[in-house]
Amino acid sequence: MNGPRDLRDWIDMLRRAGELVEVTQEVDPHLEITEIADRAMKGGGPALLFTNVKGSRVPVLINQFGTERRMLMALGADSLDAIGDEIADLLELRPPDGLADKVKKLGQLKSVADARPKVVRSAPCQEVVWPEPSLDLLPVLTCWPDDGGPYVTLANVITKDPVTGGRNVGMYRLQKHSATELGLHWQIHKDAAQDWTEGAGRMEVAIALGTDPTTTYCGSMPLPKHVDEYMVAGWLRDAPVEVVPAKTIDVEVPANAEIVIEGYCERGELRPEGPFGDHTGYYTPVDDFPVMHITAITSRRDPIYPTIVVGPPPCEDLWLAKATERIFLPAVRMTLPEVVDYDLPAAGTFHNCAIVSIRKRFPGHAQKVMNAIWGTGLLSLTKAVIIVDDWVDVHDYTEVVWQMGANIDPAHDILMSYGPLDQLDHAARLKAIGGKIGFDATAKWEGEGYTRGWPEVNRIPDDVKAAVDARWAELGIPLPGFEGRHTPRPPAAPGGGGGMLARLRRG
């Protein structure tokens, strides 16, 4: 099995790897945990398990995904790109062409069948059925001073498609309205919102807290609506996600969860939700969202409450989003084979900026890719797209800005468009729709109206570099981080590919 079996196995793994600090001093879930966790995250620090939380007997786990190393440990992988190849195989299953392909496809289909969730009759998540289903017993954080209330922030929210009955698992913030009511902040572009609008009457909802980290992460994946997130989790774990029927609603929930909240929302019932200090670094304003009425809470004995803080980047959601960026690169290439690589900068809060390198083949190719990005899944919400040539490292922001400054003629190389935006984008004059901008930072061709003859990048020949490599030790020139390789690029600016992100990779 790849990765830990459940949250407790995961906590033990973190402890053994020196990636966890247990804090026994009393801490306050109102703002104080946020400040502690934010410092730990931005400093590349460990996961934190608070065992003495004011007002609750339930411990709090935070910053479990806060570095690249922990993200890889969580998914049981050596690299995020390798996981992307697995997901590409899963999403690319097509009818076989010949006998050899049929044999291969049979193996893949068996793997898919083996990855489907497994229904069990009893489960750890139902060891205790709370006699009083009250959120007041949980250490739900108030993260930022102007938040509309405490928020549940790291949950698998489970709903059903009212037409097909298929399961949907998403990760949405949940405002605590009262001891038995939660605000369901599913934005208009999300699958749960579609389930809400397409049905009628009562909609049942389950919230799973504290699953194994792969299952938790899969709730945030931008999968096609017909693909079951728990099947993908089973595929990645090499073991099916065990699910059990909920106690009071017709929804199956992860058997290994620490806490399960069951309930329903009435279609048509909306209540003001917010404000909330979101991953944009700004408060999102009050808006109307559905209300979940809690019918039951079940848990393991002595449950652990997982949470996450989002805010001015980088925060813990950085590595959840970076995992998605790397894992879905092969899927992007299935639609756009000219794409070499892409990067969604943390400082761009992921939906505000995409840097894309392409193998340019014809005039206007950069503009073609911009428009394709604006028409592909949740990438369609991207506000700014920067297109560079295939040799440019999209993760080196110094190199990208160099290409933008050197290669863009603002009169000809900027494309303005209009379309859907993330609902959290406060800059848009209208909610969830507004302007978009594309920057063509590729080398320009004569067919694009450039007749001056595009210059070459000045580079030292490889044979000269190799000769200097061979002599480097005898030259006696100290250069930290450089042991006889080709001349390094200048260091990245703070916050770029070699700045804050590099520090957060520690662990």
C-alpha cells in the first residue's frame, strides 16, 4: 500500500521521520493557532499536533502538508510528476486497438476495479455516535480576526449527483453558524454546486474529517465529474478506500475518518456566509450559500481534528495545489500536446496566473494556447497566462520575467479576453466573471509580423563550459552551491523559484 492507512498511521510516520512536533501547552483556537501554524509553515517547519486546545478535549493537527517532503510522504511517492503519469494512465483508458493492447487494458481495468471503494459494515469512524451532535465540542478555528465565525477548513464534503447518483467529494470551507448548522461554501463552478442546482428538495451531505492524507487530498483534485475521487484515492494508495453507510443519511463515508458529520440542506435555503480570510490573502465578502443541518456526528474514540490555515501566500495549501499542478500536467498535455511544462505560482494564488512553456510550431501558437487554457476545466478561471518557449524553465521566475521583459512588445504581444473567474476574485467588477490577459513571451516569427530577424540568446559553447568544469577545482574560486557544474544562473529573487518556495521544500 502506498502511503499511510489512516490519520493515526500518518501521524506516527511523521513522528518517526522527525516531521511532527507535539505542543502540550494550552493554545487558543481563536487566532492563536493560526499565528503559530503560519510561522511554522512559512519557515518550512514541522507538522503540529496541539494536544491541549482551549475549550475542547480534541487535539488539533495542522501543517501536515506544509513541505514538499511531507506531501510526497502523504502520497507514498518519490515525485509528484510520477503520480501524474499514473493519473494520466487512469484518465486515458480507451478501447484497445490490438491483442497486446487488450492485455494491457485488461490489467489496467482490473487495477481500476480493485481501486473502487469497498463498502464495509462497521468502521472506526462510527466507534462513537455522539449523543449530542454539537459542533461546540470540536476545536473549530477562527483563523482571522474579521472572519464571520469559526471555519472547518480541511474536510471531504460528500454529496450525490441527483441525476446519476454518483458520488462527489470536494473540499470546501464550512462556516459554523451554530452548534448544529454549517454554511456550505461551494462556489458556482464546483461539482457540489451543480448537484445543488440540478436537484430538488432535500440534499444529503456528509463531512469526513481526518481521513488518511491521500483520501483527504483527493477531495481537492479537479477531476472530471464522472470520476469518483475515492476510486482515484484507492488507485494511488494501491488499496481501496473503505466506506460505510452513514447513520442518518443515504451517503457512504470513509471508514477510517476520525470524525463524520452527517446532515442535509434544503434546496432554496440560503444564508449569508463570510467574510473569510481566504487563500487570496484577502477576505472574501459575505454572500449567500446553502445551510447544512446536522443530524448526527460519529467519530473514533479520542478523535483528532485536522485543519488548515489559508491566507497571504504561501500557506499550507501551497503543496496541495503544487501536487495538483504536477499531477495533472500529463492530463493538460492530453488536451494540449504542445505544452512542455506549466507553473501556477503560489504568489499568484494559483488561479490568478499560469506560466506555460510550449513547442511553438506556427504563427499565433501562443495565442492558441492562451485560449485553450481559458477553455480547459478549472484552468478556465486563470486570469493571466504567460507563454514562453520550450527551453525556458517555467519554475524559475527570474528567467520568466527576463523573457517577459525581453520578448514582449505590449502593442502586439498582449491578448485581452473576458470570461469566468474564480468566485473569490475580488478585483472583478462582477462576481465570477471579468477580464483576462495573455502575454506572448515567445520568440516572434516573420509570419507574426516581425521582420527584423529575432536575435539569439548569448550562450557560452558547451565545449568551453566542459573545459571550465574540468578546471574548476584548480581555479580555487569559492562559490557556494556550485561544485564544477556549468555556470549557474543568477539566484532567483526572493519569493521566486529559488526563494520562499525553496525554503518550504525543506524537511
